[in-house]
Amino acid sequence: MSQPLAVGVKILPNGMGLPLPSYQSAGAAGMDLLAALPTATTVTLPPGGRLVIPTGIALAIPSDYEGQIRPRSGLAAKAGVTVLNAPGTIDADYRGEIGVILINHGAAPFEIARGDRIAQLVFAPVIRAGLFTTLELADTARGANGFGSTGQMTDKETPR
């Protein structure tokens, strides 16, 4: 197993008393992020509504890495609640509080309380591209066929 990525975590005043994000199983790719709402308060996410939920932490992500905020499958499956901009990106040079933009696609209001697991945090390497202009692009079998084109049969294909 490789060495873990060292990431500094600053606990903000609203995050005091909450556990740090952690992996919930030996094979988990993401750490659970918790809602850092005031004690004994809840917020309600109405159907179709969206809210930025604070986590009470700021991170020092190493250069050449990013943090990705991803939905929790249980919230999506059970309540229709997901991360609106999934995956949300936390850049290595950002030092503010991590916020999670949740949206309720479900039919019922969804209540969020302090300490609730609201999203996952996954760290990933970043490859920065060097763009250059060109007059021609190499041909491919797909060409310029866009949205929805990869599932379509061509004249040469037959149904299976």
C-alpha cells in the first residue's frame, strides 16, 4: 500500500467537537464530510431546493492534487439528495471553509442536523494541460458526432 497523502486540516470554530473526515471501511475511496451546523439546530432542504452546508474545516491540499466532493449514494438513493456540482473541486491553493452544495431532487423535505454525513471527499492527482492551437485535428472513428452519438448503430452494425 502506498503512503497516505498528507493533508493539513484546520478545524474552524463551527467544526469544533466534530470528528475529522474519515474513511468508513478499509476499501473506501472517500472520507465522509459532516455538516457543521450549530448545535441543536437543523436546516430543511425543500424539494427542488439547494443549500451550501458548511463542514467546519479548511484544508491544505498539496500541490498537484485536488479534493473532490462527491455525493453519498445512500442519500441519493433514499432521499434524492445529492451534490449539485458533483464532483465539486477543491483546488490545492484554496484555504477557505469547505462547503457542500446539496440539492434535493426528492419529493419530501430533507432535514440536515449537525454531524450528519452529507458528502464524500476524495483526493486525486491533477494533470495540468498545456493547450496549443492547431489548424487540423487527427481524425477518429467518432469524428464530430456529439451528444448521444456513441450509443447509436452505424450502417455497418447490426443489432445484437
